[in-house]
Amino acid sequence: MLITLSILFTAVIPTLVAQEESGSAKFVVVKTLFISGNEIKPGSYSVKWESTGSEATVIFINQGKQIAKMPAKLVEADKKVDFDSVTIAKDSAGRDAVKNIQFEGKKARIVFE
């Protein structure tokens, strides 16, 4: 019985750890953008994210201060990307909005709603 439980825990722990991911990047915003209703003004930002499974939390930091913290979805891309990238499109109010962020060397894409 003890051996069976030991094997079970050994098999489960790596799977749970593999689903937890994090990343960070630096971005320069040249015009006001909106992300999930949060206004991001021009400036230099550090963007950090942490996820468990498909749920992610994303934090935007400017000059050492947290500007916004929001939920997002973590979506698996086809392949790892070679550089950090941001996709911008119009939101329902016609404003420029960040739709997703991909981090260099990761297959994961952070998608904002």
C-alpha cells in the first residue's frame, strides 16, 4: 500500500508543477491603450504573469508601482516565439486595446477579455 501511494504521488506532482508557469517582459507603450477596461498610459512597463492551468494573473508595473492587475487566459500557441509581442485591436468602444501578449521563448499566449 505504501509503495503504491508513493508511486501515485511521484506521478502526480510533476504534472501539477508543469501546469504552473510564469514570465515577464518589458514593454514601451507609445499611446494610451486599454486592457480589460484598464487604461495603460504611455511609458515603460514591466509585465509579469503567473498561471495555473489556463487561468493567469497579469500585473503591469510602471516606475516600480503596480498600475494594473487583471485576470487573463493562458492559451497554448503552435510554437515558441522568438521575441515578445503584443496584439492590439479596437475594443467595443473603438479604443485601442491589447488583445494578447506572447513572451519570448514561450508557447503560451496571454489573452485578455
